[in-house]
Amino acid sequence: MAPVFRPRWRLCGAALLLVLPWAAAADDLQFDRPGIPFSPSTLGRGGFAWEQGLPDVSWERSDGGIQREYDAGTVLRLGLSDRLELQLSSDTQVWRRDTGPDALRGHGAGSTTLAAKVVLPSSRESFAWALLAQADLDSGSRTYGSDDHLRSIALTGEWTLPQDRALALYAQLADSRAGHSWTFAPNYTFVSGEHWQAYVEAGIGHGPDSTRAAGAGMAWMLGQHAQLDVSLLRGTAADAPDWQGGLGLSIGFQ
């Protein structure tokens, strides 16, 4: 099974080496990783960003066993105008390691999502907000993907605070075959420097596609236009994953 995914990682590594020189020459941008809220900004016309999980991980104890999932999720962002961008997200590879009555060990392609982000008008320099509409595409294997046909719309509002701090509020409504869901999540950036920042956040909600967890994360700028991030969330509901987190690398240029 290994030959299925190893060549993809080699191609990803080669592409990163090609893109990083372009990224270093670009103006600053905001990535959507990490955290529950997304950035309330777009890339600008012709801008491009690649955000990659290295991987993202979830861990859950359920039905007498332990479910572990490792997700090499990719998000490609393309700026169509100063206020509009198109996004294509894909769980390019998902590894499952489940113990217990329904033991499972394997990997395969996951779900693919198409999204559009729109920055909304604001009369205050200290406040920005944006809408993100998402729709799952019918892709991926049955075991590692999803056939729920999830549709969602989300809003992030962000206030710039003194001493380079920030407060973001995130709200999402989602609908799928599994039912309706909503999520509300505050995010507070309490440390922000020239090369790194740190935040805490919490998500509350209801429904099968809601985010109910609390945690923190950090991001480091690698040059002007590349970022490394790490995050960790602890589930706060019985049917939520016990732990979620991971590493990520984001690069972009205009």
C-alpha cells in the first residue's frame, strides 16, 4: 500500500522547494491556519497560498477501543479579487488506526471541499470580518472520506487590540445528512510578535458537525511569507474527539 502515497509526499516536498523562494519575496498575508476561526482577509487578486497539515491528528477513546486518525489535509487558496478568494480543500491522505471491536488499520483518500471567502466592508481599521461558504464534493474512499454532503456558512470577526493582541469571534451553521449543527468559538491572541504569535480558543455548539473543544496554538513566521504552526484542542463533549491537534506549514505569494 505504501507506493500509493509516498510519491505524493515527494511531489509535495519538491513543490515546497520551488515555491518558498517566491514566498519570501511576497508581501505579508494572513493564513487560515491554525485555530478554529479563519482569517478575515483574502489574498488579493492573483494571490496564492498552500496550507498543509503535517499531519493533523485526532485521538478518541470509544466503545472499548481507541480511534486514531492522521490527516494530511491540504488547503489551496486563490485570490480572485481584493475581497474574494476561492479555496479547494482535500484530505489528500487519511490514516486510521482503530482498536476494539471494529478494528481498522489503513489509509486512503479523504473528502474534498470547495469554498468561497468574501471580505465584508468595515468602516473601522481595527475591525475586519469575512464570510466563508463551503460545500463537500463527492470524493474520497468510503472508509476515509465522507458522503454526508456537508454544506456550511461561517463568519469570522476580528478586533485588533492594543499591544498587538487580537480577539476573534467565529460562528458557523452547517447542514448534512447527519443533521443540522452550529458552532460558536472565541479566539484570543495574547502574544503577538514580529516572528511568532500564540492564542487560546474554545468552541461550543450542537450537532454532529459542531466543534466542542478548548485549547491553544502557536505560529512562527519563516521569512515574510511562510509559516509553521502547532495546535492542540481538548474535547469538551462526550461525542467529541478527546484530543485534536497537529503541525502545519503554510506558504504563499502574490
